[in-house]
Amino acid sequence: MNWNIEYSKRANDFIEEHGIRERVRESIKNFILKITGLNINIDVKKLKGEWAGYYRIRKGKIRIILNPSIESKSIFVDVVDFRGNVYK
């Protein structure tokens, strides 16, 4: 189960600034398990409108916006930010 995970510059900068790489990686790992069929307790929501095709993972006050491609087993992490700033 090897997935390719890519981060946008904005997401990578936030992760490095706050030292939360392992926390984000664990959330993405649980997301992968959930979309592949396991019953994992993780707060995930499929987004609509301008963000159609993306998913949101809620982890405390932090939101992770990502776009998975199940066929190619890749995930693009577009935004990682605090709740109030993530959709701007």
C-alpha cells in the first residue's frame, strides 16, 4: 500500500512552521485507510462547490485539504492551516 503524497508550498510552509509533519502524516494515513474501506474513526468531509473533488480532514483546530487520486494512489495536500484561514 504505497501512496505518493505531495504537498503544496503553502501546506509545506505551515507544516514546517508549526512542526506538525508527523501529526499530518498520521491523519493522511488514517484517511487512506478510511477510503480503502476500513472503519477508521477520522473526521473527513467531502467538499463541494469551488473545492469539489477535495476532502477536508479536521484535526483539532487544524484543517487539511487534500485531493486524492485512488487510481494512481496519490494524494495532493493543497492546504494545511488553522480553521479560520483554510478556505481563504
